[in-house]
Amino acid sequence: MKTPFPNLLGVIVRDYFTDHLPCLRGMSPHTIHSYRDSIVLLLRFLSVQRKKPVAELDLTDLDPPGIIAFLSYLEKERKNGVSTRNVRLSAIHAFLRFVASRNPEHLALAQRVLGIPFKRARQRVIDYLEYEEIDSILKAINRTTLQGSRNYALLATMFNTGARVQEVADLRACDLQLTKPFQVRLFGKGRKERYCPIWPQTATVLRSFCKQRNLDLRSESRVFLNHREQPISRFGIRYILARCLGLACEDAPNLRKKRLHPHSMRHSMAVALLKSGVDLSTISHLLGHASPTTTNRYAKVDLEMKRQAIAKVRPVPRQSRKPWSKDRTILDWLESL
């Protein structure tokens, strides 16, 4: 029987995506798709660079010079940022670790590729929304239509729960508990499940929206749909937020200065909790962070909290400038500081 894969690379790619990631590693479909996109981009690039069809590429074509050229192509021609470049490299590293474990004869090649370092990315300041700005965004939404009700319920839920955009997109009717205690069930990274309490006001908004949609709260139906009655996507949520931000800029001009995206709602919730005196450990559990280190960055975000911290510190008195004396050397002066 003729195999559909004429070389070792094809067989390894098939086993990696059909068996290793979903079955042995238990990766979520979103993670598998991300890894797939990285490998597809790499193979297409190498096909052009090596001037041969993708079907004729072999494992030896995935050498360090080719990988480094691919990473440079991502930044210079595709205009990807350093973070995206590192995500692609991380997927390539994961694939080569599988190659090393499955085919030890190619261990040397895998080690050389794994030696390609990640690039240091510039740390951006986290942009978040103040409570007044979120209020302006929600007030700008026309709730007399079903679409407006959806947008209002969507953004209110995102701020209340601090959920990731994909967690909200995947939200099902049976994940909502709109009777006391009010809460929603979220499925995060690594298929981790967590419950997040919601305010009575948010529960009222969701209950009204579900009633408008005639949504059975025991069903598996998605809560938020697009205009084609299909489950809303991450890009759809980004579009909705951008439109609502545009409407709110008249009442809150400062919104134009901020670099906002759906994840900003998550940042906004974290900062609001921090301002309210909630400890970082609790915030970490509410947001579903794998490590408290991820949550610690919010401690250095809010300027008002920084001002309050500085105000509690006594200023250092200024030393008077005394002339040098015969008995006072520069070393004595330095040691007295």
C-alpha cells in the first residue's frame, strides 16, 4: 500500500497533530490550531526558499538557518511583532522536542533548533479602563435592539468576570447561574474550569438578554451569537468593542489615547479589584492565572496607587555642601553617605 507521505517529515507531522497533541498531551483545539498555523507558515516559507514543493520537504530542511530566516521573514515582511515571532518559535520548539523523542537519530538537529533563543520583547504599559470610562462605553450602547442588548450583556460580562475573550465566546447557556448565588462557569487555558461570581446587576442584564433570545438556560447553546446566528468569534468581539469605544469617545475623550482591545477588559477588572483592596492571590484565582507572577504586574499599573505610595515615604533631606577640610578626605565623605 502506497503511503500518502513520501518522507519522514510528513509522517511525523501527521502523528504530531493527530495523536501526540490531542491524545497524549490533551491540548485544546485552540492550541492545536495555533501550532498548526505556525507549522503551515514555516513549511510554506521553506518551500519557497528551498524552491521545491511542500510535499518534497524533509526533516533535514528544518535546519537552524532556515528557521532563523523564517523568523526574520515574519518580522520584516509579515510585519509581525516580537511577541508573535516568539509564539511561532515556541510552536517550532515544541515540534522539534517531539521529533527528538520520537526519532532519536535526529536529536542533533533538534538540539540545534532548540538552541535558537527567544527575542526579548519591549514591555508595553498595560492600558486599562477606569470605572467611569467603562460606564461611558456601556451608556453609549443602544439597548432597544437585540444586537444592542447583546453588546451590552457581552461587555458587562467581560468586565465583571475578567474573562479571556475566547472564554466569553465559548460561554454556553448552561454555564450561567442567574439565581443566587449568581455565577458563571468559564473554561480557560489548558481546559481549566473555574467559577466566577457575578454582580446581581450583571445577572439581571444576562437574564433579560436570554429572555429576549428565548434561550433555555439548561441548553448547550452559545450565549453570544453574531448577526448570522453563528457563535461569535474573537474577532467579532474585537469589532464590537471598537464600535462601542468609537461611540463613547465623545463623552470620554481620553479613550482615544489608549491602545485598547478585548483583553483590556480583563486588565480593567484586575486593576479595579486591586484598587478595592483585594489581594493579588485572590485576583489570580478569579482571573484563572496559572502563576501568581502573572498577576503581580497589575501591582505596578495604577498611577494613583503609585502616588499614594510615594506620599507615604518621607523625602530624603538634602545634604548641605560643606567645604573640604584638611582632616576630611573624599573617602571619609563617601563613607558617610
